[in-house]
Amino acid sequence: MRSGSPSPWAARAAAADHRQVDDDRDHAAGPETGPLADHDIDRALKELLEEIRIAQMGGQILLGFLLAVAYTGVLPDSSDSQHNLYAWAIVTTTAAVALLLGIVPLHRLLFGMRARNEILVVGHVLAVLGLLALGVGIVLGVWLAASFALPGTLVPVVVAAAGFVVGSWIVLPLGVRLWLRRRP
């Protein structure tokens, strides 16, 4: 891409609702309307990578646990529904890990092309999709474990797990976002 020609990703990043995050100062200004400054993009990329590192670790541990289940000897004695549940848990958790790790090859393959805006926007999409898949993988993993260990209380355990994931990953952040938008 030539320097000077605006990219569609840069326009999208500039039009997004970005608030400058700075714990040292109180910002009364609303969302930025112009293009992001280079230092803002660098900071946003660093924050995105830190968040993804944490999510990757959780996804990799869950995937490792699920893969280890195949070697424990419990699968031959399990029902068809448990086999299907196991397969879906493996697929969604693998998708989560792949999506969360996807920013690494994206960054490496676009390195030196002055594509930080594009990396930030695509990395954000990969992170959101990866977290969605990880949330589903967590609930399926709990469901699978509960189907073996707690078959009599399966529904309350799965509902509680789903409630914790949805509540802490979606409801709470969106509630804080709404509250921040409404404050003067």
C-alpha cells in the first residue's frame, strides 16, 4: 500500500468509537473523530496483544485438558451424546486458540508494510471471535466434565457456567460501556 493513500481499514479504525485511555489524567472529551495518532495505535496494539496473551493461555490450557481426556480411558465407556459433546468442545476450543493466535501470523506477515491500523482492526475482530469461541468451549468443557462427574446436577452446573461466562464477558463490560457513555 502506498503511503498517502488511505486504506479502508484506517478509515474504519478512525471512525470507530475510541476513547483515549489514560489513568494518569481525567479526560472529559468524548470519542475521537479523526484518525488515530501513531502513538495511540501503538498503545492499542500493545494492549490488544497483552489481552490476547491472557486469553491464549486459558484456551491452551482448556484445549490441553480436552485433548488429555482422550487418553484417560473414559471415552470408550461414554454415551454418544458425550462423544458429540466432546467433539464440539474440541472444535470450539481449537477454533478459539487458532483465532486468538491468529494475530501473531497476521503481524508477522504484514510486518514492515506500515499496516498497523489494519493489524489493529483485524486483530480486534480475531480477539472478539476467539473470545466468543473460548466462551463456548468453556461451557462445553464444563458440560462434558459435569456429564461424567455430576450427571444428576448437570443442568444447574451448565447454566451456572454459561451465566458466569455471559455475565462477566458480555453483560458486565456492556453495562460499564453504557454507563460510561451516559456519564457527563
